[in-house]
Amino acid sequence: MKNRFIWSFIIFLMLFSHVQNVFAADVPANPVTKSGYTLDFQDEFNGTSLSSSKWLDYYLPHWASNRENAKARYTISGGVLTERLDADTPSWNPQYDSTVKISSIQTYEKDWWHRFNYSMPNDHHEADFNGYSTKYGYFEIRAKESNAGGGGHQAWWMVGTEDTSSDSRNSEIDIIETFFSKPQTWRIAAYGWGDPNFLSSWEGSEDLVPSGTPSAEYHIYGMEWTPTELKFYYDNQLYKTINQAPQMKMGMILGIYTDAGSGEHNNVWPKTWNVDYVRVWKKDGGYPTSYYRIKNHQTGQYMNIKDKTGKVQYGTPAATDYSSQWSKENTDGYIRYKNRLTGEYMHTEDLTGNVQYGNVAVTTWRSQWKEVSVSGYTRLLNRDTGQYMHTEGLTGAVQYGAVPETYWTSQWTFEPVAN
């Protein structure tokens, strides 16, 4: 009886060990080709140096008083990028970000980009860089996360590029922002940072991965970004969904961090994580244009050009009426609104006090608008006049003028249209 128990226990251990090995194995790389998609960006990290046409090996250097404190530490060997933090890695911006250490690379750079601390000045001018920025697609990385423990995290994330002003109202998506102290989880997050077309509060998750130990083996993390949602994939299986999506081009940031909201670092050095590749595909045939109905807070009615008066009106047209549907086109940090029925744009060209529509040049400031958030609504500011769309006169036509931000007549919501 004793021997039978011993043999049963040995068999159990063998089976358990076999199951563990199955789930602990590295997930193999996906093929470069993806059915129904075309490869748009790729870095396999072959060779020994970083591609300077794709990546800038500094982290948001325009914020750092000592530019070299923002310099990444990394090696590329055997087809793998290894980002590294050492005991002597300096804090990247000690005046405004305390003891945070960062080793990070990015595909985009511009002054004021990602202004996460509004007391922080743009320290100095940096040359513009655009190794890659895009809107929509399937984003994929194969990586092995840090096993250093303690405080810190690794991250692959994206920041919008459309608002180039000091406001920097650009959305953020954290595809990976996983803490060293929680190696069995995958932390995902997203936020609008004042972008009125995206999330006004943080949304995300921090849950256990379905299998494996991401700090012990390679896994594949993916995100499909469409005009309406963000879908996250773990080892090619759907993991989470966020039912909103940014509507602007974004650049990518890839890095390793300590003390940045993920706890105080320990004394295990170096801290590293390994990235096998970064790839982005675009869906064949592209992504459908996003259309919106623009609803006034005061009247509950929608902008439209149904009666073809030359003025933008407001009323109650059917949701399917193309004359009440508008798309957005970004230009020079502003937005132009294009009518789905006629292909014409809102403007103030004739300075009549009413918002008009017509065929106007893309460079015309009177056809360019800024979306300003207020109390969960959006005010629409004309670039040329500095005045806001409103319905104050209740004339049936959309006006523009200097109305207080608290007036419901100058507040609007954008309702997505099902294509």
C-alpha cells in the first residue's frame, strides 16, 4: 500500500511537471504575414544597432534639463532588443519627476509632446522626429518581461500627435504597463489627456494572464485599434476590449522604468526586459471613415444641412440622414468638419455670425476648429475668429460668438454613427 502511494505520488509529480512545462514554454513568433492585413511597420531588431530612421533613443528629451539623462541604455543581439536600467542610471528629470529612472526609445518626438505634468516647462527645443506615427492598425510585440522584482515596470505605449500646442491634449494607450512586482499580470490602460474625442478618465485592467509567466518566457501581446474600439490579445487570443478609440495619429514609446507609480525600486541591477520584435499591420481595404452626429446640449437637436440654405442648421433629422453626419479631418493641430452628404466643410468665411458650409481650402483658418472640453461636453472654437459655435439666438441656424463656457447653447456632444 505504501509503495502504491509513493508511485502514485511520483506519477502525479511527473504529470504536474509536464503541465507546467507546457504552459511555461516560450510562445513562438508569429509569421510576418497576416491574412487580411498588410505589414506597415516592422523592427525585428536584427544586427547590433538601433534603426535611427525608426527610433529615437531618448525619452521625451524636451522635458529633461540634462538631455543625456534621457538617453536609453540598451543592447541589440541575437535578434533581441534588451533595454536596461543600471544602478548608476540617472533620474531622467529629478526636478519634476523625482527619482524616476527611464531607459526608453520612441518613434516620434516634438516639443510639448505628452505633457503629463502641467507645472513642468518644455525645457529646451528638440528637433522634430517622426520615425513612425499612425492611426488604426494591428499592433504586436513579442517580449519577455523583467524578473528583477521590486518597484518598476516595463511599457509599450502610444501617445497622440495631433495637438502640437503647449496644451498637448493627446490621447494615450498603454498596451503594456506591467509592474515588476506582479509578474503574472498584464496591465492595460488608456486615457484622453484632454482629448475630447476619447476617454475623460482612466480606463484599463490589471488581471492575471491566462497562462505562463511573462517574466520567465516570451509571450505575444497584440492590440487591434479600429475607429470604434481597442481589442487586446495575449498569445493571439482576445483578452480585453475597450469600447472607445482615439481618432488621431499616435507615436510609439518602448521602455523600462523604476519609481514611476509602480513602487520604489529594489537593489537588483541591472533591470532588463527583452523585445523580440515590434510590428504593425493595416487591414486590407482600410478602415471606414468615422462619422458623428453633433448634438446641442441646450436644444437636444443635431447639426445638419438638410435644407441646403448655406448655413449649418440644427434640428431633428433622422439618424440615417447623411446631411446630419460629419467626419473629422485633422490639420495643423485643428479639426475640419466635413459633411457626409455633400463633402463640404463648416466655416466662417463670410463673417456673417452664422456657421456656413462650402468648399474651402484646407489652409483656411475659418474652416479650422479646436475642440475644448467642458463638464463632459465639447465647445467648438474657430481658429480665425476665436469664437464658439452656439444656438443662443434659437434661430434654427448655428451661430458663433463670445458666449460663456457655462452656457449649454455652446456645448455639444459627438454621437458616433454606425456605418
